Amino acid sequence: MYSWVTLEFMFLLSFLNSFISFTKLPSTSTTSFKVSVSLRCFDRRSRTPATSRRVTRSLSVEMKACYGTGKHCPLGEQWRVDADGPQALCDLCLAQVCSSLEALCSRRTDGSLGLSLAPVFPQEMADQLLRKMATKGILNDTTVGIFQNYKELRLRRASIRRCTVSAEAFRLALCPHRLQELDAAWASGGLTGANIVSGLASNPDCRSSLRRLFLTGLHVDWESLVEDGVGFSSLQGLRTLNMANTDLTDAALEDICSLPQLESLDISCSAVSKPTALLCCKNTLRSFIGHKLQQLDMSPIRCLSVLSQLHTLRHLDFSEDHFAVDDSDGKDGEETVRQLLEGSAQVLPSLVSLDISGRKRTSEASVRAFVEARGGLVFLGLLATGASSCEILTSQRNLKVTGEANENQVCEALRRYRDRECFIREALLHLYNLTTDIDKPRPDMLKVLRISLGDAEPPHLLHIHLVATACVFNLTSQDLAEAMPVCLLTSTVTQLLIAMESFPSHQQVQKNCLLALCSDYILQDIPFDKYFAAMLVINWLRTHEDPTLQRMAVAVISILVAKLSTEESAKLGKDVFIMKQLLAIVQQKAMAGAVDSTLKFALSALWNLTDEMPTAARNFIECQGLGLYEEVLETYYTEPSIQQKVLGLLNNIAEVEGLQGDLMEEGLLEHILSLLQDSQVEVGVRYFAGGTLAQLASRPEAWTLGDELHSNTVKQLHESIMTWNQLRGKWSFRPFCPLLQTWQPSGVQLWAVWAIHLVCGQNTSHYRSMMEKEGVTELLQALAAHPDTHSDIKELSDSILLMVDQQQNGSASTKNHTEPQNS
């Protein structure tokens, strides 16, 4: 009975397997993914969730595929399980197809793509693939060509919303399908309403099959349709039509209203002046949306007369943009609303939903009369009317209201008005007031805010993002973020980054975003595109010098840099500007003798940028960083937190072959040596001082300051290290490998062996595999066995190797005890 679910699931797995095989990805490493997949049983006839017997199964699917090396799974963040449960396997597969479309396709002579391997997709999946391509921003004239294979990729509900698709590409790729729904809202590329209607009408199947059509924001080009002898009336099966924000005229409206099955019509923000044509569909129309009809030219009596004859109408939206209309304008519309509210319930007797938001002259008395007369009312839009505080509204349990009287009304407005800038702005202002002093986590409120921002049309509006980013800060400040679902914070941070990218010169938007981002929990524990975030903040620093924002920006950069992958850090380290900017901040603070968070964050960022990054280290030297850091070491002699960051960076430079010569300044080395010898200095400072000296002393060919200083340095290294006790930090053993060679001086060897011994003693199980992978275990064995190795170094090396052996034997013993025995 439910076998089609199993078939679809098998198809998904086989399709992903085909993708992996077809793309011939490199086999340098194998990655294993555990994906929890939820399957819901569907009735095979209706394909709707079975009501009498709902079965939900969780499967653990292990997919092993050969991928290239790298820190991140090539499938990306999609593989992360969100707070609402595991993502659908279908979404994961389609996301992978989208990211590798070029590898899966071949090019036609016209430049469009076609799938090289084109299995017959389950119909719903073809719709989902098109939608996924649209939402990821990769749908265009080239990629939409894969849907020319209309026998394998059978579209029913197509979406090219906000995509750049030409009329010709639309005709070739989408018109051959037997479409039931098409969303072409805000499509660009020269595609007009006339192109779409004539293209769909050219397919006899579409004339009868198409049920829903969204042409929001398009140029209709009605004259072209008239010339071709084609109209909306050609699409005889059409039931829902959205013509909002178009140049729709009265003549085109007459053609639309002749559709025999039209049930829902949206002509908001259009050029319609006389909607009398609505009477042609008075027996079928159930929903009419006429928001912001500013060219309406009808008396209130005549307008109400037309509306009152729509006997089957259940939803009426006659709202107005209260920001665009002066108090002296829109009187006819206000009077029409007043007469409707105060009139007889026999007018529009089927009405259960009314939206009059933005009608500023609406009175509470009129609202009360309307609600009392209509017991079946389920929705009433009263935002920006001043009447949403009417007492009768609180007694209606089943009535949802948009307004500003309470939290529920404001959140309802954010949910409903995603495509209405004026109402989103109004609701956000009230949400900001509601969240200013909030002291309890409100993930429900943050989710409403995030959804309204993510789906706002158009998405990049300054007034919306200005208030919304402030609301995000209110809802995530201090400890509030830690109680939020991780996936919700991820998507919210993504919206913040979009705002930063969209309004790079608007200081308040940038400040709001930085305030929200400047959270250790968000920066450290929440997954998002940290490289993108770092670049946005760095670009902001290029043109702004506000001290408060500078402090936040440097703090954010400092943490983000430490979270980047090796490849991302390398790209960032090539940017000379960021090096100059951070050094300028250090110099500014050093000249003032300041010890504050801005200085510490700038030093940390520079330290992280140069960690195993030769290009960044060279940029640091070329930007005159060495001279500045020598001054900082002398100026902040009593500040270990500053000294450790400075010496950490110098240690990074000392690790880079070819740059050691730049550190061969006698004054600098003697100062570092004094820090190494001073028993009053913290171990962390002495450790990095020793590391810098050890790296330099390990390369005789780069040492140019005389044998006496070299011998003294090696001696002091050995003596100082034997007095150290503890150290904390984040480790990689790669820089130690050159220092563990048997021919190195004992002081150089001892610095590396001491550090390895310390961290292995703290967590042997964690570092054992790293030591083996990076060749450290083999080097320690050679040291321990070499006859010339100093006894102190032999003792520490043997101790490390013993810890590793004990941990390895313990793991093997545990594994043997826990594995099931063969009977």
C-alpha cells in the first residue's frame, strides 16, 4: 500500500550514487556520512499523509563516497541536522545536484545545459529541483535548459521567482510541460506577462491544466497579447491569478474576469481604476486582494455596490499603504471601508476574512459593529488603523488579528505581510518596542522575525533591515542566544550578513549587525559562513573609523579568523589591507599606552592570520610589523596577555623558511631572551619566547648573530624549559617536526619535546592520532634511541611514547571487550 515511498527513497539513493560515480570525484580520502532520514507513509491514491495510520520511521543511512581532501564535507552545511529534525534526504540530494550541475550536464549548441544522465524523475522531485535551483540563485537561461527534457523531468508546479530567464528560454524549457502552477513573480531577463501567457497558451494541455499563475512585479504588455489574439481567458482552467505590482489595466482586467473558474485574484498596486469587471466572476470569486489601488476612480457608493455583489467572496483585502497616503488623500477608500464595516451583514454574507490595514480613519466603533454582526469571522487586518485595541477583539478566540495592540497581533502581521514593505516596517517598529527590555529567550519571536525577513519582497529594503537587525540584537543579546535552536541562529546570522552586504555604507545597519554578531557563543558555536562574515567586516573597516564600531569589528574578526579553514585563512592572509588596518590599530593603541580589548583583539587577529600562513607572514614584515612589535614588547613589559600575543606571532614568522633572517636583530633577540630567562614572567610568555628562539637556533644557515649568542640561546632554552610546569593552548605538531631532528641542539629539541609531553599528558587519546599522522611519534622514537640525545630529552621522549602505547593498548582492550563475539 505504501510501496511508492520505498521506491522514491531508493531512487534518491541511487540518484546520489549515480551522481558520485558520474562526476568521478577524486579518491584521495573517504568520508562517511550518517544521515537520519524520516519517512512518512502516504496513501497511494491521494498521496497525502495517511490520517488513519501515520507511520514515521527513522533510518540511519551510511553513505560512503570518495571525495577530495579538505576540512569540510563537499555537501556543505545541508548535512547538519536542524532543531525540527533531520532534513529530508531529497533536499540533501537536490542541493548536491545543484552544486554540481555543470559536472552532470553537457552543453547544447545554443549554450543551454542538458542532463547527460537523465533518469525519469518522480514528478514531485522535478518540481523540487526547479525550486531548489531558483532559491539558490542558479536558475537562468543556461541552467533552465535541463527542463527541456520534459519527458524525464515532468514539471507540474514550476517556480522561476526572481530568476533571470528570457522569453525564449521560458518557451523552450517550461511551456512544453503540463503545468498546474507557475510562479514567475519578479522574474527578470525581459520576460513579460504577455510572453508567459502566450507561451502557456501555445500548449493545449496548459490551457486546461494551469490552475495557479503568479505574475507579480512583471510588465504585462497587454497590447502585445491583443495583437497576437491571445489573452488570459485562453487559460480556461485558471483559478488563482496574482497580478500585484504590475501595469494591469482595466481592459486586461475585463479579459481576466471572463475566466469561468476564477476563484482568487490579486491586483494590488496595479493601474486598475474601475474594477467593475469583477462582476463578471461574481459567482466564482472567493478571494479578492486590492491593496494600495491608488488609481482607483470610483465613488464609495459605486465601489461598495460592486463589492457587495460578489456573493461568494470569503476574503477581501482593501488595505492601504499608510506611509504613501497623506491624511488628505484616500478619503473615498476610507469612506468605502466605513460603509462596509457599519453596513448590513447581508453585504458580502460569506465574508470570513477582511484586511483594512493602513486605513487610518477606521474607528473602534466601526470595528465593533462589524465583528458583532459576523460571528464566523476568522481574520481581521487592522495594522496601522489605530483600532486594533478594540476590546471586542480579545473575546474572539478564533479570530486572528494583525495590529499593534499586543504581541500576538504584531507577530501575526509579520507572518502575513511578507510582501508589504509598509506593514513589515510598522510591525517591526512595534516588535522593537516589545523586545527592548526582554529578559527571557523567545525563539518563537525570533523565528517569526527571521521568516519575515527571509521572505520579504523585495528582500533588500533599508527601512526593514534597519529595524529588523535591531530586533535581532534585542532577541539574542547576553545569554538569550544560548537558548535558541542552533538552526534558527544560523539562518538569522545569514540574514544579518545579507543586511551587511546590502547596506555597506549605512552605519546604523552595520552597527546593529556587529552588535548582534559580537557574541562569543554565536561566533564560536553557531555554524555559518565565517569567511563571508570576516570579509564583510573587513570591508567595513576599509571606510569607517568609528572607535566603538572599530572595537566590535576587530573583536569579531579576531574570533572569526581563528575559525576559518586553512584555505580560507590563506585567502584572507593575502589581503594586505587587513594587515595594514590591524597594524594601524595596534600602533594607535601602543602610542597611547592603552591596554584594552581592541588592542588585544587586533593582536589576536594578527596572530591567527599568520599561523602557518607564509604569505601573511611576509605581508606582516612588508607592512613594517616587526619594528612595531619590538616597540610593543618594550612598552608592555608588564602585560603578559599582550606579550604572549606578540611573541606568538613572532613564533609564526620564525617557523617560515626564508623569513628567519628578518628576525636576526640582536636587540630583538636579546629582549626575547630576557623574557625567556625571567622567572617572574608567566609560562605562556616564556613558552612563545622559547619557541621563537628555538626555531631560529634550529637553522644554523639562517643564524647571523655569532656563535656566542647562539650557544647562549641554546643553553638558556634548556635551563629555562626545565623549570616550566604548565601551559594551555590549541596545538598543531607540524612546526615541531624540524626541531625534533637528532642533529638539533638540545635546547631546541627540549622546547618541542616539553610542549608535546605537556599536551599529551593532558589528553593522550586526542593527540595520539595527530602525532602519528604528522610523523611526531617516529621522530620521538629516533630521538630516544640516538646515543647523543641529552638525558632530559630522552626521559621526556620515553615518557611520551609510553603514554601513547598505554592509550593505544587501552583502546584496543576496550574494543575487544565491547565487540560481539561470534557464536
